[in-house]
Amino acid sequence: MTYSNPIRRLEALGQSIWLDYIRRDLVRDGELLRLIDTDGVSGLTSNPDIFEKAIAESRIYDPEIAELAAGKADARTIYETLCREDVRIAADAFRSLYDRSDGRDGFVSIEINPHLAHDTEATFEEGQRLWSRLARPNVLIKVPATNEGLSAIRRLVAAGVGVNATLIFGLPRYLAVAEAYLAGIEERAFHGQPLNRPASVASFYIGRIDALVDPKLDALVAKDAPGSDLARRLRGRAAIASAKVAYHAFQDQFRSPRFRTLEAQGARVQRLLWASTAAVDPLDDELKYVEALIGASTINTVPLRTLEAYRERGEPEARLEAGLAGASEVLSQLEDLGILLGTLAGRLEQEGVVRFTHSFDVLMESLLRASPPV
């Protein structure tokens, strides 16, 4: 079937579009089903930042918050009740797609408490608890890919829990996430457990890379320092170059004899998911990252405004594999200028955890005011 809608045409190129947004009216009032039917939206991601805005900055949840508070629920219970309900409704909306695609698409992600990002055991236990409480096969538990999170990811995969490994900002961390997934699947194989579940994706963050690198390049240009001409040419290129190199690594990982052996037993590819793909520079086109990152076996998760912009003027074409040599050269040239993406990726990971923790705490404070004193 040929579609006029550019979003639907991405399917033929092997890319899924997921929505990076959740709110009660979206999932209850039919809007999500419309996006699934009209645009082919095939999944949804959430995080503490999204839930904080949805709950604290709207009145939609007030009646349920008041009811829970009247029943003596504390702030954490209120938060979990609201989030789990939204995720359940969204997962049920995607369930038929999940079944039709044989578990390839139709997923909804929910993140663990960000305060646990550096605690392997607590992350593992929280992931299992959320998975059990939600009781939906098309839910993915988002786990920050910190050093401590990597072990939790492996253990959760081995336990059969669907995992979205999140806050990935560079190639070394992506490779570690892929290794955690493969090791978890191999553990299941060793124990004779089915390998066609669980599903997993690896969320590689895009826009925040340029948001951190470009000011450093601008500083070199402003000082007319050695390499300023090169710095000017590299502006706005670090994120896409990083994604292209990561995609090449993804292909190597999941075309390897190691994975082929697991695939023959039913294992599925851990797809790369591009996150934070709304343009960060106001001078850039809103669709800069979306257009550049189209490739087979990938997912792009976008906010509503970016989805709407792509529906209006997207130009689908497989571009992700083009220019790999040039992408590697960009990363090498950045290093020549003293911009070490490996070091910056660690900073971005830390900032991501802090940001989600802050959003979580702001929401807890808001709900604490509605809940009864202890």
C-alpha cells in the first residue's frame, strides 16, 4: 500500500515512529487511537519529565488525586497509581498492533524511579515490580544505562522483563548496552527459557549531544583559535555523526555469528531507538534529526509537535547508512579540537539522571501537598 502521509511511508523504510508523550486525555479520549490509525504511530515512551508536566501542569488528574488523597494514599502511591493507569490504557490501545506485528511494535515505556539509577539491586527489583504490576507484555521498563544500570538490564532481560535501556549518549555505552542484552538472552538460552521474549530497545539520545558540543565549537570560533574554521564546519554535526557510527555498530552486533545463533532460537534484535530528536538549535529545521536518522530496524520517538511537522512536510528516505566514513571523520576531527565525546557522554548521562530526578522530586512535592500528613 502506498501512503500519502509521510509518517506512514516510514514503515516501508523499516522505521517505526513512537510518540514521546503521554497524558490522560491523550490515552482516554481517543486521540491516541487516531494517531495509531492515521499516522501509524506504533509505540509510546514516557519519562519522569513527561509525567511531571502532564500531572503537575494540568488539571486533568485533579479528581483522581483528590480521591486517592482522601483515601490516605501518600505521594508515591498517588504518582504510581496515576502513571500505571496511563501506561495500562496506552498499552491496551497498542495491544492489537503488538499482536499483529508478532511483538515487534506496539510498546509503551515507563521509567523506574530515577533515584535508583546508580543502584543495581534496587533497579532490578523495581523493574520486576513494575513489570509484574502492569501485567502487559507490550510494556517496556526504562532503565538508565549507567554503569550500575547495565547489570540490572542484563538481569531483567534474563528474567524475561521487557527493557528500554535509556540515556545512551555515545558509542562505548551503546556497545555495553548491546552486550548486556545479549548476555541476558544467552542466560535465558542456557536455562532453556524462550528467547522470543522479552523485547528490548536501546535509546540513543541525539539532540543533547549537539546542545553540549556546539557551544564549545562556537567558543573556538569566537576566539579565532587554531582550528576555528574546522570548528565552524563541524557545528551541528556531532549528534548525527554519533548516530551513524552507532547504527553501524548495531548492524555489526546483530549480524554477528553470536546473535545469529540466538536468533535461530527465537531471539529478537534489540532495536536502536533515537530519542531527543526535536531540533535544539532554533536556527535548525524542526525535522533535522528525524530526516537524517531514517534506517531499517530503528525507532524514532518524537513529541507531538515534531510528529505534526513531519506529517505536513516530511520527506522519507533512507539516509542513516549514507556517509559513514564522513561521520567517523567528524568524530575524529572533534577529538583533534579537544572535544572528547566519550567524556561528554558521561556528563550528559549524569545530567540526564539529574534532570529526571528533579522532575520526579518536583512532582512528589506537588502530590505531597495533596496527600495527608504522615
